Amino acid sequence: MTCRFADPQRLPGTLITLDGPGGVGKSTTADLVGETLAAAGLPVHATAQPSRAPLGELARHGTDAYRDMALACLCAADRHHQLDAEILPALDDGQVVVCDRYVASSLVLQGLDGLPAEVVWQLNHGVYQPDLSIILTGDPQVIDSRLRARGGHSRFERAADNSARETALYVHAVANLQDRGWPVTTVDATNGSPGTIASTVVSLIQQVLSEKSPACL
């Protein structure tokens, strides 16, 4: 049996990314997943994009000031820097990296600004492919009610039609990732409790880890 992860260019660790529309419960899920994996004794490195580095903070808090290509470049630059400075070293150390947002979010958010997916891919050329990209999905009306209850964190989330537009663009993002050979799956987060959704995600991660184990020869 040949392990599909037996690639000499892959690092020892495991990169799991979580993306999804604002209000879908992505950050809560990421926190719970990280806690569950750590409690199971796994070396976990939890992070998010945009990062907490200066570039990331500029992108995170600059959605009103920056748009289109300018914002896309900021997000891509922050991602490349974070990979080199934080994510790749953690993967090289054998850790399970759980990243709240990754390329799928750029495909969607920059898509909301009208940038073609191909432009986003060009800016993100060479980024490390996740071992699994998980997209949280949900009914746009349910997501929108959650989003309005907590308040929008960016100009995208403050837009009246954000939930419907993001949800539609994530469908295209999933297809785009699959076309490029990225391992991607979706998890419906419409009705499940945060704990139930996190458990589903943890099960998916455990499957990935089992496929990467030395027993897969």
C-alpha cells in the first residue's frame, strides 16, 4: 500500500485550514478543535489569517481603506510571510497546525471585490498546500442572523447581502480548490452545536493523521 502523503516535499507536520462565511462559527470551531487535539496529546499550533504580524494587522483592520488588488496583495504578502516565519517551522517541527482562514477565504473575499480567482492564485503562488482544507457551510439566512447578532468585523461582513454572496462564492472556491488537486471537504454548520461541529472536524483530522502515519507504507 502506498500512502498518498508519501511526498518528500511535504513536511512532517499536518496543515489543517478552516474557512467559511462570516457568522458560520469558524473561529469558535477552530478554537474547540485546537483544544480537543491538544487534550488528546497532539502537538498543536493554532493560528489565523490575517496574522497578528504588522502586515496581517494592516489587512485585518484595513478593509475599509484598502480594496481590490491592494487588499489582495496585503493578504497574500501576509500569508507568504506567515508561512515562512510561523507555519512552515511549526510543520517542520511535526506539529498539527490549525489555521483559521487560508487561500479559500482569499478566493471569496477578493472575489467580493471583483478579482478573478486566477489573480488570487497568482498572488498566492507557491503557498503550502494543506493536508486538508475544511470549508464550513450553512444556510445563508441562519448565518446572516448570527452575523448580525455579533456584528460585522469588516466591510464585507457589514454588507446587507454578505451571507448570500459569500456562501455562493464558497461553492465556487471549493470547486476551484478541487480542480487544483487540493484535498478539500465541506461541513454543514447550520444546525449543529459548536461542540458537535468541532467533533466532526476532529474526526476528519484524525483520518488525515492516520493516513499520514508510518503504518501507511
